[in-house]
Amino acid sequence: MSNASDDRAGLSRRDMLKSAALAGAALGASGALYPAVAESVTAGSHSDLAPPAPAGAKTMKGVPFERHETVRIAIVGTGLRGRSVLHDFLGCPGVTITALCDNVPEKAQRAAKMVTDAGQAAPALYTDGDRAFEQLVQRDDIDFIHTATPWEWHVPVMLAALKAGKHVSSECPFGMTLKELWDLVDASEKYRRHCLQLENCNYGYNEMLVNRMVHAGIFGEPLHGAAAYLHDLRGIVFEDRDEGLWRRRWHTTNNANLYPTHGLGPVAWYLDIHKGDKFEYMVSMSTEERGLTLYREETVKDKSNPKWQEKYVTGDLNSSLIKTARGRTILLQHDVSNPRPYSRLNALQGTKGVFEDYPARIYVEGQAGGERWGSIDTWKAKFEDPLWTQLGQAARNSGHGGMDYIMAWRTVQCLREGLVPDIDVYDSAAWSAPFPLSEISVAKGSAPVKFPDFTRGNWKA
Ligand SMILES: NC(=O)c1ccc[n+]([C@@H]2O[C@H](COP(=O)([O-])OP(=O)(O)OC[C@H]3O[C@@H](n4cnc5c(N)ncnc54)[C@H](O)[C@@H]3O)[C@@H](O)[C@H]2O)c1
């Protein structure tokens, strides 16, 4: 690595060598020294990796929801995503939307009209400023709150909801720092309410089918997964509305994988993370930042536009490798700044075969036709997830190919029937941890960084 790039990362050569030495030592010392790698890095500290459990803390793993005949739902953030999730909840039996919140009143009103158009009573609206959600969470007619705000509001909304005794979920990322992720774990345990990320991609058709194939042993012993968010968002993040109003800003502050969970959530299910395995450590590296800078040059012709004051620091393509406690590996990538067709990679290699997505294809040792990719279609009759068999027709009219409806329906089912949620606070924290951990590793010259064990030892069962 050149001195110039060391300078860009804000690291002295000595610092880098020290990190490398620590990381090397850590590898030979069963992980004991990994936290040292993260020391003195602003995005994380020793205590963020393993803070002591608060007195009396009890796990939320395996804890069922209480039963609700009707699930009363509130949504905070009724922009594009909030309204899309609202549409799906409105299509589920046994749901009442009781309250909505957005700091832009017209957006809340637009969402409220969707509720009344669906034949429900007008929901209560909270639109008085950035912290109006603090009033919403106090209502006693809410069972579950979903937040689809800009990222910086996910954690404040969830902490307020938990404190007020409400189950709560968010979009990706669940939190942006290790401290935030621990705060969510501790608050969920303290207030005995579920706090989770509603990761729609875990409910995708291919993901659910492949998950069943993995657990039926079709691919043999799982060895390696690949996960990503590779999506050309340049047009969207430069718009003067919706995500363009806030998402680009993260590219001026964090050189990291900013959006890890759409790819990682499903792969975590394939690999039984927190059901006998856990993410152990990761290494990460980023390319230079070029995409947003070039896009601005090409599209923002007026040099007095405030966008010209911005300096983008997020490397275009971030690549990380995660090692699990059982020795499996995961490639995790992020790029929203360059032209390319959409992909979440979504792959799984085992000792007997391999699945790769985009486009979906499967090879299992000994299959007819020899060592060539076969169609996923041949596996559908046997391994299609029963939720898709039951709901596929209705789901296909909803967002993202239907996965959003399956996710909403399943969430409501868990709440109505008093089931353990599919995704808990520990899963959600671990799936978003690559945001801060990739930032630490990139800043430390790709040094290995240990994952916190958010389950505090409860991952083995
Ligand atoms: N799961 C998915 O497939 C998916 C798809 C798109 C977006 N998202 C996620 O959804 C979230 C929202 O994205 P979006 O595309 O809807 O953006 P958006 O800008 O369209 O919507 C965000 C909304 O939050 C409101 N808001 C801002 N601050 C608020 C506050 N303090 N209190 C209440 N409301 C506030 C805004 O006015 C806006 O209406 C983000 O986390 C994004 O990453 C997820």
C-alpha cells in the first residue's frame, strides 16, 4: 500500500504495522486480541465489542410474541418504503393501522388515505417535527411499530418504542455503530419487547427455496456463501426528493459497507447463524471513491449547486470476507455508485453442490447433463417454501417480486399466533454489524476485526 493511500485513510504507517501485528497475534491466540484491533478507532472501541451485560439481563432468543387477535400497527416514516410496507400490511388479515408519523405532513396524509381507502378508520397522525414519534409510541392502541425513516432515525425510534413497551422493527441498517447495536440488544432484553429488522430479502422466493434445500442437505455441508448489495443508485441518491434528500450524505461520512443486510440476512439463514454458528471476524477493503464524483460531474452542471460542496468518502466497491465460528466463509459486497445490473450475489457452495443467483442456477454433483448449471425450476416442486405455495399468487402483486408481502404476512402471523419471530434482535444486530466493522477494517488496512457476540453466548443452540 502506498504512503498516499495510507494518508487518505488517516493512518500512520506505524499505526498500520501495529494493527497488522495485533491482527496476526490475534489469529494465533483464539481471538483474544481481536478487540485490540478496533481500539482507538472512532467507529468502535473495546467495550463496544463485549460490554458487560446489564444486571438481570435475560435473553430474547426463543421468546414468543404474546397472541394478538388483531395486530395494531403504527408506521414511522411514510415515504416510499413506509407506504410500500403499509400497502402490504393492509393486505394482511387481522391488521389495523392505528397511527402514522412523518415529519412531512403531506406524506403522513397520503399514507392515511391508503388506510381509509382500504376501509379502515382514519389513523392518528403525528407530524409535528422530527421527534413526533415520541408521542406516537405512548399510545396504548399499538402492538407493533415499523420504522422506515432515513437511517439516522432508525435507532432513536426503536429505543423510544421499546421503552414505551412496544415491539418494533426497522429497515436496513438496524444501527450504524456497535454502540447503537448493543443499545438495541440491551433495550430489547430490558423491556422484554422484540426489536428486529424486517429484512424482506429473507422472504424472497429463491432465498426461501434455497434455504430449504440447504437444510435438506442437497448441497452437502455448507462451506461458503456470497452476499451483496450491488445496485446502481446514482440517479436516486442525486434526486432532490425521497432518498436523494438524505442517503447521499452517508457517502460523505463513512467509508464502509453501508447496506449489508439484504444479501447477508438470507446467507445467515443458510449458514445457521445463531443456531449453532456465529460470525467470528471479518476483513474488509474498499476501492477508491469514483462513482458519485463522476456522476456529479456528468449530471450537476450548475457549480453553485450545494451538491458541489460534498466530498464523497465511501469507496465505490467494498468487499469483505467473514469467517464463522464453524469455519465457513462469506463474501460480502456493496456498490451503489457504478453502472451495473442489480445483484445480491446470493450464493452457497457446499461439499455436494452449489447455488448461484442472478440468474438462479444450481449444480449438484451427479446431476443429469454432467458438470453444467441446471435450472432452479427442477427443484421447485419439492422445495418451494409453503408460504410461497400458499400466498404466491397474492404476493406477486406486491413489492420486490412478492417478498415484501410474504414478509408482512409472516410478521402478522407470528404476532397473531404468538410465535417466536423469525428474526430477532441478535440476528438484526449481527447482520448490520458489518457497517461499523467494515469501516474499522478498511481504516486499519484490512485488519481482521472480531464480531461482537450479541447473543452473549446463546448462539450455539
Ligand atoms: N427493504 C427494502 O427493500 C427497502 C427499499 C427502499 C428503502 N428502504 C429503507 O427504508 C427506509 C426509508 O427509505 P425510503 O426510500 O422510504 O426514503 P424516503 O425518503 O422516501 O422516506 C423516508 C420518510 O421518512 C420521513 N422522515 C424523516 N425524518 C423523520 C422523522 N424524524 N420522523 C418521522 N419521519 C421522518 C421523511 O419525511 C420521509 O417521508 C430507509 O432505511 C431505506 O434504506 C428499504
